[in-house]
Amino acid sequence: MTKPIDPALPKAYLARCPAALHQAQSESLCRLDAGSAFEMQIKHGTAETMVGLVCHDFLGLLSIVSGLLSSYGFNIREGCTWTLEKNNKGKAYVASFFIVESKSTIDWQAFEKELRYFLEKSKKGNLKALFQEMNAKIVNYFRTHEETYLEKLYPVQLAIDQNRSDRETVATITSQDTFAFLYELTSALSLIGMNITAIQIDTQAGVVHDQIWVTTTEGQKVTDAKQLKALRWAILLIKQFTHLVSQVPDPQVALDQAILFGKEIIEREDFDQAVLSLEGAGTLEGLSRIFGSSRFFWEEFLRTQHQSLIPLIGDQAILRKRKSKKILKEALAKRLSEAKRFDEKVELLNQFKDQEMFRIDMRHLLQQTSYLEEFAEEFTDLAEVVVAAGCGLCWEKLLETAAHPLTEKGTKSRLAVVGLGKFGGRELGYASDLELLFVYEDIADSAAVQSQKNFDFYEAFVRLFRSVIWARREGVFEIDLRLRPHGDTGPLAVSEHLFKRYYAGTGDAWSYERQALVKLRLIAGDSDFGREVEKWRDQYVYGGQAYNLAEARHLRERQRTELTAPETLNVKYSKGGLLDIEYLVQTLQIIFGQAHSALRLPNTLQALRQIWQTGILKESEFQALRAAYIFIRELINALRIFRGNAKDLALPKRDVLEFSVLARRMHYEGTDEEVREALHRACEHHMKTAFEFYDAWMARLASQKWEEVTRLKLEPVHLNRPSLDELLRGDLSDNSKEALLASGFDDLDEVIHCMKHLYPGATAFEPFAKAFDTLWPIWQQIPDPNLALRHLERLSGLSEDRLALWNLLNQKADGAVHLLRLFGSSEYLADMVITHPGKLAWVLEPGTHDLKLTQENLSRLSAEKIAKETSAQETQMENWRQFRQAETLRIALVELRQLTPLQKIHASFSDVADCLLNKVYQTCLPGMPCGVAGLGKLGGRELNFSSDVDLMFISKEEDPQLASRLQTYVNRVAKTSVEGFLYRIDLRLRPHGEGGSLVMSADHARHYYQNTAEPWEFQMLIKARPVAGDLSMMSSFLASVQPLILGKSWTDEEFEFLRKVKRRYEQETKERGESHSNIKLGLGGIRDVEFAVQAVQLRSAHKHPSLKQANTFQLIDELDRLHLLPEDDCQTLKKTYELVRRIENWVQLYHNRQYFLVPSQAKNLRRLARTLGFQDQGQEKAEDIFERDRKKWMGKTREIFERIFY
């Protein structure tokens, strides 16, 4: 495989290398041997370029070259690399060629300059830094060319051959082609220290067939078991992983941790099973998200938890469901019961804590918990369970050697463990500490012997407790007691008497210390005593004593200046940081909580909402502050995730990589500059909002006397909508449940599920929340709110820019009712909008819901020239399918408003069909003397949303070739593509039915109708009209046979034939059990109306030429005008026909197929009734009113039909 250097290249290489490069590369070898660094050869072809390269060999060379080609947008279709033996100077050379394709023009000078840069840098030997720089270029290309990223990756097939070469191991790889495949593959091998001596690349039909000759760094075959595992790990997984990391916040961290993870996996005995598990759907993608979020996770969790990582990611059903506090408590109790010794129980307690923290972190990173508060509550539940269990262990341990503390009465002293800060507010996040306060019952005389014993016991208890809960690093699940009375200098546990003295109005506590008690909440210990502590809190915080606003503002200013480094923006302490919002909320709680006990809530978001509902804040202020609070909390979580540090909350400088990583962790997408700009704007906006509200409110409160402020007259807000926070947390109050049920939602679990998936994250929360509030009144108008919400969730999930989506829904709130009504009425129409994002804007614009626009579009389409080339015609066909979909959507939106007569709806559908059928005819049979007649609904200009088109072909003369060309026409009209089909064609109404010829000459057809046709065939011709092809010829033919239908008096024998046909239909319908539910063939349905009026038409048209009508509505009007039917009968028939045809429209639109049954399920019946405009009236439901109405009119119609027809 390797040959001595001479100007002639190896035969094996030349056999694959294009002849155009042979001479150039041989000459390059000579120059290289003389001292040149590298030589590149470029040969341009029509659709591809040949790139040749000869240079010195080094580890990672192929990765650098293939990576640079990919970063310039090249797709490597074919190639070969060969390592040549060392020359007399001890240097090895590599000869390569690549056949590449690119959709854009390439600056080859820039490419060569950059290649030289990387090759020169390679001499310095820092391969990792080299790959980091190249990987950044690849990732950037992926992010700016989204079409190159594949959502679904198929497994790589690998075969290893040790016999093919004496010196190398040969790996044969088969896989789906992906952009930068060669770079991903070769860099994976380089990262594990494999040397590539040769490679052959072949890509056919989107499948890669590559062969790679590899050795160890020592130039030996890869035979060691661990090395073979590493080779498989690199080829099977790291290659795939490299493709995925462009979608994660920190790609380089992801790759680094994948290598570390691989080293752990390679040591496992179940290596094969682990690799197989990782190839499962979504597993590698989940792994890339986790690894690309933070180095902290590898250091703190993944290194020790990697055994449980694969099962967690591989079966995400485990992560999908939140564990309740009860389940956590039971699981921990069971775990602790397995040990007997105290130290064993402590070990198990911390193992449980770490495993559950890991699981919760995984849920959040894999976006199974998207909403801030759900994640915080789950974390808080775990902390409460662990703290309670830890307290229990410590209590039992101390009582083994110490007496139980006692009160003055000699009863056992009780302990309350209360949470403060984020723990008290159930707001824990990543790397949160646990702020606790231990309060115990004691003797009033602190100098008493028993009081000292109590003090010693509880001090020992807290010290033991602190040793039981292990924090892996500072601030992560670390016990924080600094908020106790007197801070670090005070006792670890606080007696009830010290608590009362300290926090009383005359006590030593500063105002900010009393303010901290706003968050106080019982965590563990005696629940009755805990409630007493909460009452004391209410007395000292909300008891009416004046709050020192000047002191609070001064403290906040000191925090801004003393806790923030110069020229940095700290998202907690700086102006507009988290504390501005929290301090404002707590200040308003303290001031107004005296008179309004509902404000005494430890959770900031819940308190903020209650402050608004109490009438203190305007709704717009509440919405802005809520959005700012959620954004800043999410930003703090994101900072802690990738830093693994609870304390460092300063934003990185905008122009550094860390800022881009942070932006992506916040789920911004785009180039590095785009995500940096988006995060920068959001920070400015939300922190400005936070500071302005804080500053304005504190100044306003300071300008008034305490008595004036507390006596302000407030107007509470009475809401008839559910709480968005409750929906996103999945914990609904009775008020929220009632509001949802009153608006028509019937499956509240599904509502919660959809809302969690609709939540767009902190980056788009503000417009999302505004849309929720603005659009809430609309839901009562939606036929099926649950169905509409599911479709809205799909729309949001497929949206590339959720922020833009929610802003659009806010801007077009008036049009949103039409979108939601459509989403709540039809699966088919909803899917059309969801899969065609361009249609959303005009669905939201009511001005586009106008049938005049349909007619204008038809005029333009009619004037469009027919393409001559077959490929261009296919493009036109696809455009026509799109046109039909768009106009179907427009007409449906018009119909939903129920302001347009049904006749116009039918006529618009028929006009669209006429135009499209004629356009397709021009592509298949241009100039052919053949006419196309529309029968049935098409002929009567009564098409609906899902009607077949009944057609009949008549030619001027016999033509043997015409049938095959017409079959092509039929196939084109009915062909299904990604845009659906134009129309289903029904040819059964032609002469001789299904057994007849596809086309018949006019003479033969006339002969057929004069001598052979049965009465039902004449009845079908009532609605016939020319729709495509030679319209003049078809009109003449139809005029020639019309006397056979409407130009004579029909006999009883002929009518009896029609009666037999109708009775057969009715019997078949009855046998199916559909006599009263089938709106087409059932009693009083569409067929009854049509047969009744056509019977009168057939009897009387020879006397009244104006009865030669194809349209049912127009025929009924004419029968009424001529007094051939009583006026009441005509009104009944018309009313019934409109009702059943509208029902037909919407049951077929829902199913997108021919369907004629009224829904039997109550839920579906209600959706149909509400779609048709029926509403609940008092205790009577819309669906009951609809059914009563339908049965009434169909019953009356059946009576009229039987009187006329039978």
C-alpha cells in the first residue's frame, strides 16, 4: 500500500485518482521533496471540482483538510488519500484528491490561505486546539446553513478487517451521507489517537461507502481489545455525535465530554450493549444536549452516574413524568430501611439526593420540564424530603446518648425547621443552597439549667445535621444558616423566645431581616409548632409596624455597588437584577399584607399575581414584571449550569465565546452574532423593566406617609380565566378548573400537557403570556378547544421562531379567532396551515377571507401559459395542487364565518375545479377535439370541500389514441404528492358505467342515450355541463340529448324504475344502521331533497323550460316561483338542504375524505354543532339543540319526499 517516493505516484492511488491530476501531483511531489510546504491542484468541471493535495503527513491532517472543505460548503462525493513512505530526510508525505460539489462560488485563494494557516499551526503540535478551531468553523457553517443538519441519523454499519493489510487495520463504513461526514469521521479517529494512512471515499445515492486504513500512533495494527473498542466507539458514535453538537450551547465541551464518557464506556463489560443502547432513537441527541450544557455536569454527576445515564436517556419515558413529593418520600424511606448503622444511612441519603438531583437536572436539560416553576418545585420537593429525612436521622442519633429537651411544663420540646429565601419560596434552581432556620420550644428563663441543656442539644443537632447533608461544591445543596438572628455570630438553633425578641418591632432585627421572613415556610419538624412560628412571622412582618423604606433602598444601593465588580453586569445584584423584583414584591407584600392576608405568600410569582389581583398593580405591570422575573431566573440558572458556581452571576462580556454559549443555553438560535445580539437586547429590556418598576414604586411609596399607603383604596381584579402559572406548573386551583371547563375544555390533563409544550421559554415568555391573556375570551367561540390547543401546540413546536410566532398572534389578535376556530374544527385544514407556515399570516388577516380574491386568482391562473417541457409541467402541477389547497383554506375560512350563502361557497369550489381541470387538460390534450362534462355536484356547481368530481368524456370523432391520453389526464388530476391531490375522479356515470369505454364519440353517445340508457342515467344528465376541453362541442352534445330528459313527459314506468333504485339505496342504508345518521343517503337527507325536486322537474320541465336547472338551490327557487310546490315545502327543502350540506362540509373537512355520518361520540358531535354556529343555551347544550334541529328538518323533508316521490 505504501511505496518509496519517486515522481510517479502509487498505482493503487492512480487507479482512483482522476487522470487530469496525475502529472500535476507527480510534479508537486518533486517540489515538496525540495522543501515546499504543500501543493494544491484545482481542476474545475461543469458540476464538480477536483481538488488535489500533496503535503507532509501529520496526525489529524485528513480531518483538517476535509473540515476546511466542509466549512466552505463543499460536499465530498468521492476521494482517496494515500500515505507514502518516508524520504531520505525521514519525512512522510500524503497524496490526496477529492471530487467535491458546491452550490455557491468559492474563493480558492482564501481557501488556500486558510489551509496554509492550519498546516503551519499543525507543526506546533497542539492537535486539540487545532480541532477546536476547525470544529468551531464547522459548527458555524451548520448554524448558518440549517438545510445541512439532519434531524434523524441512521446507525453506522462497521466492518473491521485485520487480514487485508499487513500493517494496517481496515475499517469499512457504510452510512447515510451527511454534511461534513468525512470531517466528523476522521476527527473522531484523530481524537482517540488513531492514525489514518489511507482512505477511499465513495458516495452513491446518498449512501457513503468508505474504507479507512488505520494504525495506532506507533504505526501498528489496532489489535488491543480496548483500542478496538475505542475504534468502534469513535466510528459508530463520535462521528454521529459530532453532527449533533452544532445544536447544543457549547459544542467543544460536548465533544470533550463525549471523549471522557467514551473512556468510561470502554471500561465497561457490557460495552456492546451500551453502544447498542446509544444508537436508539433520540439517545445521542439527548446525550449531546447534556454534554454541551456544562462541564460542571461531568465533574459533579456524569463521571459517577454514567452507569445510569444511558438508561435515563434511552428511555425518556422515565424522565417525562415528574416524581411527586410522596413518591420521593416513599422511595427514600425504602432506601434508608436497607441500612442499620447511622453512617450507612447517611451514605444512602446522599446517594439518593445525588441520583435524584441528576434525574431532575436531566429532565430539565432534555426539556422534559420547560417551565421555570415546575423545575423549581420538583427540586424543592426533593430538598424537603432530604432535609426531613436528615432531621429524622439526626434526631434519632442524638437521642441515643442525650435526653430529650423539655419545656417549662416538662413536656417534650418541639422543633420547627423552616425554609427561607429560594427554599422557603419553593424557587430552588441549579446550584441553589438551602437557607434554613431551626426554631425550638424553650424555657423563658434562658439562664435556667434546662434551657442550657436545650441549647446544647439543639446546637449539637444542627451541627450533626450540617454534617449529614453533603454538598459537592460550594452553594450546591449547601446548608445556609446565615439568615438566623444575629447571623454567623448567633446560635445555630433559635429558641422561640429569642425569635420573638429579635423580630419584634422593638427587637434587634433590621428591616431587611424581617423582610426575609416573607419567605418563611415550614419544611420539617412539628407541624403544629411550625404553624405557630408562621403566626409569629405574620405578627412581626404584617402586624402594621412601619416598614423602613429608606433603610431598604439604602441596602439595595449598597448591594449594587459593593457586591458587583466594576464594569460588570450582575444579574442578581446590579441595577435591574433579580433583587429589584424580589425586593419590590416583598415590599408591597409587607405594606399591603396587613389588610390583605392573601398576599402573605412565600413564592414570588404567586405573590406577584396576587398583588395584581388585589388591585395594587395594573395588569400590564404584572405581565412585564412576571416576564422579567422569569427571564432573569432562567438566566441565573443558565449561568450556574455551565459555570457550576452558585455565586458568580456576572454576565460574560458580549464579545466572548462564553456569552454565545450562554445565549444558546437560553435557547436563542442563529449565528454567534445573532444569538449574542438577541440575548443582549433581552437583558437590556428585562433589566430596564425591573429597575424602572422598582425605582418608581419605591419613590412613590417613600413620598407618602405609612398610614396613607396602608389605607389606599384598592379595586380587586375578578378573573374568569385560569392562572397561566398554574397551567404551566400543572397544578390547577378550583377557579382555574372552573374557568377551563366553562370555556369548553373537557380534558384538563391534556390542556396542561399542551400548555407545557407551548411554553416557549423565558426568551419568548412575555408575548406568549400576553397572547394567552388576550386570546382567552376567544376559546368560548371555538368548536373544540382541546383540538384547537393540540394544533396550536403543533404549530408552535414546528415554528422556527417562537418569539416571532407569539408576537404575530398578539399583533393579529382579531384574526386569531379565525385561526383557532379553524384549528378547532378540522384536522385537515389545521394540518394544511401547520405544514405550510406561509399560510399562517393570511389566515390571521381577515381581509384575505374573501371569495372575490378567489375569483381574481382564478383569472390569473386561467391566463397562465402551459409549460412545454415535462419537468416544467410537473412543477406547474405541484403549483396547482398548492393553489387548490390555498383556495380550499380561503373558502373554508369564509364558510366558518357563516356570513356567505352556501350557494356561493359551492360555486367557488366549482369554479376552482373548472379552472384546474381545464388547465390539466391543456397539458395532456392540447387542441384535441374532446369535451369534458361535469356531472353530479360538479355539474350542478355544488361542489363541497371533499367532493369527488364526476366526469364524462365525449369526443368529436372516434380516435383510438384518445383513451390512453385521457387516462394520463385522469392520473394527473388524481396523482398524490406532498401537496395532496387535485381531485378524486369518478367515471362511473359515463355510458355503460364502469364497464364502458373511457371516451365515446358524440354520435355513439347519442345513440346510447336514445336506445340503451336507463332512467337513472337520464336523471344523472340533469346536472351535466361542460367543464374542460372542447366546451363548444360538449355544449352541442348535451343540448342534443336534453330533449330525451327534460323535453318529454316521463312515464310511470320510468318513475317506478327510479323508485326501485331509491328503495335499494334506503334498504342498504338501513342494513348499515345509518337511516337516521347518514346525511346523504339517510331519511330526509341530501338524496331525499334532490330526488324530490328532480321528480317534479322531470314531470314538469317539458311544460316549463325555466326548470332546466342543474343547481338544487336554484331549482327549488324556480319550483317555488312557478307554484309547482307549496311555499312551505320549498322553504323546508331549502332549509334542510343547506343544513345537511353544511354538515357534509364539516364532517368531510374534519376527516378529509368522503364521509356522511353525523358523529356518534358526544365530543365530536359537540365540535360539529359548535362549528355550525350552535351554542349552549342555559342548561341545554349546543349539540342537543343541533340534533333536535337536524331531526326536525330532516323529518319534515322526509314527509315531503314521500308525498312527492312515492
